[in-house]
Amino acid sequence: MNELSMGTLLLVIVVLTIMSAYFAGSETAMMALNRYRLRHLSNEGHRGARKANRLLQRPDRLLGVILIWNNIVIILAASFATEVSRRLLGDAVGPIVGAVPFTFYMLIFAEVTPKTVAAARPETFGFPSAYILQPLLQISRPLVLFVNWISNLMAMPLIARAEEKSETLSVAELKTVLNEHTTIPRDHQDMIVGILDLENATVEDIMVPRAEIAGIDINDDTATIIEAIESSQHTRLPVYREHIDDVVGILHLRRASRFTSRETFSKAALVRETEEPYFVPMSTSLHTQLFNFRRRKRRIGLVVDEYGEIQGMATMEDILEEIVGEFTTDFTADLGEIHRQNDGSYVINGSVLVRDVNRALGWDLPTTGPRTMNGLVLEYLEAFPDGQVGVRIGRYAIETARITDNVIRTVKVTQLPGDAP
């Protein structure tokens, strides 16, 4: 080293700095690679991704080869820097004084800068690095295995106490990925999230309440029954005697043309055309019920509670709307049950489901308790109001607008600012 000129020493230090920067950047880039995208690119035939994926199968060996070579380079660079300092400042103080600027020099140019660039562009830095790191691993395999053996032996107690790391994603994590780290169109994202949310909702959340079930009372007179069939906006109707708990069957209106002629109509013919009712426990998750509908080749089910009493009705379309949004062709739905006011508030029918309000307006009213706006207000009041009242639920001020027959028919809801007291 004494025979080398000052210019040669400085050139060697620069070259070693570049090598150290490469190893430092490679470490950050390889660890920052998106594992799922990496596997996708590997399956698509990307050579750099394949090599990087192969190296990351054993991260201990990858880190071993990077750190071994990086430390060798840093030690060499420090040796040459010490010789430069000795020549400039003398043998006594040169090595000591020169260590401070050399440390800052290496920190900036061989550590922070390359790692910052590599973290920002891991694929640009990591994939080409895999072509160099793989042969270096082969060359230094005995040393890498020896170092890994010692380090793994020392780390074993700590690893044993740590929770096993899994690369599988939970539903919540997958939602975060879909919402923040994908280029999928928003509508498609909402559909995928809707599928994931089926596990968190039950049949009770989407069913038509018992009081709103449209059906045919077989005990009505012939004219009333025919009128109900001809004016129905649904393709299937439950047929019952006096009340819905005494259900006879489900009538598909396509079959009704066979007996709707007033001259040939008979209730016996109507009952013969019905199919056996299908009952669904109200606690069944939508994910499970969707498969049950498909397996049984049914599109409608009567929802029953733990005592076997009918509480509502759920259809295949109701579940699909949880995924794709509203697609009903019922013209009565166009009338709307949520009305925006000039002051920014909304007048909402009390029978509207809280889930539907949240979906329509992007709100976050609580959905873990009552299903309707009427039930939500009553739960917070804990008593039926004697007159018009108001209640604050989270960021929403709710006022009763119309109350009849012990039911809150209409409410006025105002979303308060985020910093409202």
C-alpha cells in the first residue's frame, strides 16, 4: 500500500465506496420487494424476479452473503482511508482524526443514500442485483453457511419466543391492500370487498321484515288473489293461510298464467303450483347462505328465529346486491326513501335499514344492534318518545320528524363536522 500514489488510493476508496453502496442498496431492495408481486412476476417468466424469489426463499443466506461482502469492502475502504489520513496528517494523529470524516463519508454515500433509493425503487435495484448476488452466494457458500450456523444458533432462543410469522393475509389486511395498493377500478374493488364482507353480515341484516312481506292469502276471495298476482312486482310470492306463519308454499308467477283466468281459477290449482317453502335461520352468514341457495337451487327463503317463527324473507338478489350494489328493476324503488334537504341534512324513512343508509351516503352509523333507523333511535332513547325528540349518535344528529302508531316513521339526520363537540 505504501507504493501506491495518493491518486490511486483515493480512486480505490471511491471504487470500494460504490461497491459498499451496492451491497447496502441490495439489502434494502431485496427486503422491500413485494412478495406477492414478486411471485406473480416469477410465474409470468420474469428472470430477475425468479432469481430474486429464489434468493428470498432463504433470507438468512441472502443477508449473510450481502453483509459478509459488504463488511469486507468496508474494512478495505477503512484501511485505505487510514493510509490517506496518515500521509496527510502524520502517523500520530492521522488515523484518529481521519476516522471522523471517513465515517460521515461512508454513512452518506455508502449507507443512507443507496438505501433510500433502493427503498423507493426496490424492483429497479433488486432484480439486477439478483444476477450478482446469486454467483457471489455460490462462491462464498462455505463462509456463508458457517456464519449462518453461528448466527442462527445465537438467535434460536429469540426466534423460538417470537410468534411464527405468516405470509397469509387476513380479510382486514386484504381489504387494506385492495383499497390502497391496487390499480383495480374502484367499482371492482367495491365488489371484491363486498364478497369479503359477506362473512360479517347475516341473513337478518338483509331480509325483508315480516311486516313488509308481499304474499297471497289463500283465504282471500278470488278477485283479491288474482289482483295480487297481476299487480305484483315480484316473480315469487309466498302463499299462506291468514298469516305468514301458516305458509303453504312459494308461487312462481310464471306458473300463474295456467290458472289466472277468472273462469277457470281455483285455489286448489294455485296450491298445486307452489313449491315447498325453504326456511333459513336468521343467524346464517350471507357467505354460507349464498352457497346454500346455489346448492339447493333456490332463490328465496323464509327467515326464521330460534323459535321457528318467520321474521322475514331473503332472496338471492338481496345477497347479490350486497356485492354489486342495487340493481333492482322495481319501479317503486325509484321513489326513494332518503331525501336530501337544502341545508345538507337528510330526511329518511324510519323503516330504512341502517346498512342501506351507510351504503348510500357513505356514513358509519352503528350496525351491530337494531337494523332500521326506527330501531336505532329507540335503542338510544331507551323509551318511546312522547313527542318529537333529537339524539346524537356519533357524528350524526338525528331528529324525529313523524311518529305514528308507536313507530318513528321519519327522521331527519344531519352529519356533524368532525370537530363538533
